[in-house]
Amino acid sequence: MPFTAEHDALRETVRDFVSKELRPHAEEWEAAEHFPNSVFERMGELGLLGLRYPEKYGGQGGDYFTAIVLAEEMARCRSGGVGMAITVQAEMATPPIFKWGTEAQKQKYLVPAINGTKIAALGITEPDAGSDVANIRTRAERVNGHWRINGSKLYITNGVRCDYILLVCRTGKQEDGAHGITLFLVDKELPGFTVSRKLKKLGMFSSDTAELSFNDVEVGDDAVLGEVGQGFYNLMWELQGERLIGSAGAIAGAEVAFEETLQWCKQREAFGRPIGAFQVNRHKLVDMYTDITVAKNFVYNVAEKWNREEYPVSEISMTKLVVGRVTSTVADTCLQLFGGFGYMAEAGISRYFRDSRLIRIGAGTDEVMKEIIAKTSLGL
Ligand SMILES: Cc1cc2nc3c(=O)[nH]c(=O)nc-3n(C[C@H](O)[C@H](O)[C@H](O)COP(=O)(O)OP(=O)(O)OC[C@H]3O[C@@H](n4cnc5c(N)ncnc54)[C@H](O)[C@@H]3O)c2cc1C
């Protein structure tokens, strides 16, 4: 097991926080399709937004498994959108700032993201480019010693409430594809940066998802993150972490759904016995338990490599693919075992059924994962 006594203590702290300060509000936040920004501040105060960043930036200096503990425990809050928003903040938008940011960028963007006073978003996807990241069209052009940004981004988590966005822009020609892309850190308050729409979704209700537009947004060279023209390659690194932590959270969500379903199957009676006593249902439970255990251990195995700063691209893609399969099956099977109640809005399982579908799309679809595995492992 990769977890030490320190990880166990962290788990206890997060579990306690989630059960006392998040879970009691889950229903209200789902109905409101929003949760308050004070959650970021509170988690910043508790040190949970900077678990693996150095202390000099306000972090806790932990290893990658501290992030896994957080992702796993956030899955217990019953509102998937909260965990997703926090993961974007701590594990998606900010790692590139820590890795490639100047000291000034770290002070301006990383430190307040760690203490929860600024909210971060990550802007890759566009109306005409999602899987095909190298084809993005949001442009940053050099004008009078500045960069002028024009374009739009779609499905951006934290997009409505963010204070800044890590924005993926084209700085080269369209035909340069992956070679002409650069990352920028763009403040929300800048003129020309607008939220065009807050989007309605199938699930993850409490997180905000936005369409954003950029009309002649001017930034200086100090907004460039990393090297001009290297954005695509830097982003590919970021996406590995995003897929791995997303998988850790998703399989933990499956485990929570399974635990609740197991309890239900022991209590709910039909034809004079608990429904879990029917062999067909017992076997369904065993199959889920086995699949979750195997997938979770694969996540840990790959996470150990990531923690050692290896770059297991193919295995990370496999992780996301397998976790997506397992969570889809678990969500469907658990809902079935809950019967009519499973279909009711008030049942946690119906929310899980909707929320869990995202893992097979966000941060790269199943099909994109297969393309990566085919290329990197099979030479196809
Ligand atoms: C709730 C939510 C939150 C999100 N948050 C963010 C965020 O914070 N930031 C961000 O930048 N993005 C975000 N996304 C976007 C997400 O990463 C993209 O939706 C995803 O990468 C797929 O891109 P697309 O929607 O453009 O689909 P498309 O690329 O249009 O794909 C459509 C279908 O075609 C398939 N397809 C595409 N190419 C191939 C191929 N080569 N071979 C086989 N099949 C293919 C896909 O697998 C898919 O099934 C979010 C999405 C959702 C739903």
C-alpha cells in the first residue's frame, strides 16, 4: 500500500471535514447548481488546496498520494461538482504554474490559489476543438509589444466564478498545429474577458461550467506561462496529471456508490429475503467489488510512477479507460439494484449515475485514450 500513517491522518482530517462541512449542504448546492466560494477559502485555510506544493508557497509539501487522498475523500461529499471544482483548482490549473511559472507568476497566481483567495480555471476546449487540441483557434497576436487575445472557450469548469484562467492560445499559424500554441495566465477582470453563458449539464450540477469569450483582451509578456510555442507540449504533461487524479476520484466515487448499494442489498427485502441473498445479485456485488479493487490498485500502481516523476502516458490512458468502464458499469448496476428508488431524484445513486458519466468524456474521451495507447504502446 502506498499510504503511510501521515496519509491516514490526512484522510481522517479530510473525511471529517467532508462529513461535517460539505456533505450536509450537498442537496442544497445541487438544487442551487452552485456552491459558495467560501468552500475554496475554507479548504485553503485547512491547507487542502496545496497538499503537494512546497511550504514556501503556502503548501504542505506532501507527495502525490496526499492528492489521491483528497480526491478519494471528496468523493464522499455526495455532490460530484464540488470535488471536480476543487480538483481543477489544486490539480489541473495550478501544477503548470508551479512547474513553468516565474517567481512573480507563482506569487500572483499559485499562492492565492493555494490559500483559496483566488479561483483558477483551465481553458483548453473550444466550440470547434475538443479532442483535437492542436486545432484550437483562440489567437494571441503580438500587437505593439503586447499580446491581444481573441476567441472563445467552451465547457470551462470554474469558468463563471474564476479569478483567472490558464488559457491555451494559438500564437503561431493555424497550419503549425501543435507547434504554434502558447499558455497564458489571464485575469478575469481584464476588459474583453466575458462569461458568455453558464451551461446547464447532465450532472455535476454544483460546479459551474462556462462558455467564455475573449475580445481584444490585452496582456503583457508577463502573462506567458513557459515558453512561447511550447504550450501544447506543456499541456500534454498537465493532461497526464489531470487524467490520473480524475481517475482516482472517479474510482473512489464508484467505491462509495458500491458501499451504499451493499448496505441497501442487505436491508431491502423482496420475496421474504434481502435482495443481496439472491445469487444473481450477490454475484453482481462481487463483480463490482472485484472490478473496483483491481482498478483502484492499478490507479495506485500508476500513481506511484507519477510520484517518482516517471511519465507513463500509455498507462495513465489505460487507467482512465479502465476506470471509465468500471464506473459506468457500477453506476448502472447500483441503480438497478436500488430499483424504483434508484430512479428517484432524492436517491444519491441517481445523482451518481449522472455525475459519473463525465469520466469517459472530460480530460480526453475513451476514444482519445485508445488512440494514445495505440500510438505509444502498440506502434499503430
Ligand atoms: C462537465 C465538463 C467539464 C469540462 N471542463 C473542462 C475544463 O475545465 N476545461 C477544458 O478545457 N475543457 C473542459 N471540458 C471539455 C472536455 O475535456 C471535452 O468535452 C472533451 O475533451 C471532448 O471534446 P469535445 O467535447 O469537443 O468532443 P469531440 O472532440 O467533438 O468528440 C466527439 C466524439 O468524437 C470522438 N472522437 C473525436 N476524435 C476522435 C478520433 N480521432 N477517433 C475516434 N473518435 C474520436 C470523441 O471520442 C467523442 O466521442 C469539460 C467537459 C465537460 C462535459
